Amino acid sequence: MSFLELAKARYSCRKLTDAAIEPEKIERILQAAVAAPTAKNAQAYTIWKIQSPEAFDKLKQATPYTFGSALAFVVGALKDGAFDRPFDKKNFAEVDAAIVATHLMLAIQDEGLGTTWVGWFDAPKLQTLFPEMQGYELIAIFPVGYPAEGAKPHVRHEDRRPLKEVVVEL
């Protein structure tokens, strides 16, 4: 599958199974995330794998959006150590973490699994439940699983602005 085909095939899968996911698939997904570029290669991010039943129960206290999965990844950005653009001091930690998260999301699709970029979560509660996350800007949660029967893209999934509206030639 070409990258364009992969990008178009990916959708926010909101109906997942809790079937076990092969460790080699999880490894490839995480390797793809780690391969993501970061500004000045600072790599100021962390990915937390939420898989044990106890950890997953904690995750559910911070978001209702796990969609039936039994595995999730949380991506966080650490401002300390990230690149600061010298002209305006723009810190790139969140940008870098979003790139990592995008690699993660597309790798999940590439492995035949489903996910949704979940932004609706109580970050302070998550940081209380998982003290390891304190000090990070939490970017996203990705519940991961095999798409359940009846899972399908949202009716507006293919709605995109035309290139002439989003690309400006200078």
C-alpha cells in the first residue's frame, strides 16, 4: 500500500475489540513512532503503553473514550530539552510529540488495527493516576485494537477541502 493509500484508509475507528494484539505488531508500531523526526533530534517526548488491566482501569477514570480496546498509548511532550526556535523562543515539544503521535497512528493502521486520536481526557487526573506523566504536556491517547464488527468511518470521513482552498502558491 502506498503512503497516500494508507493515509486515506486510516479513519477514526470508534469500535474496537479487546482481543490481544501480537507483540511484534506493538513493537513495529513503537519503532515507527520512534522513527519520527523531532526538531534538532531532541526527542523530548514519551510514549506510555497502557496494557495491564490495572493501568487500563486507571485510564478509564480519565477518559470514557477507549472504544472497547484493551491497549492504549499516551503521548506526552516534555518542554525541557526540546528545541526552542531562537527568534521567538517557540518551544517545539508539542509539535514534535504530535509528529510522533501521527507516526504512531499511521503505523497502527498499517498493522491492520484501528485507533482514534483521543484528545478528550482529563490530563491532570491522568497525571495523578500515573505520576510518571507529571511534567509532560499530554498530547493524545490512542486506544488500539482490531476493528470490531460494524466499525466504519464517520460519514464525513472523506470530506476534505479542495487543494485550491488549502494551498497558497507564493
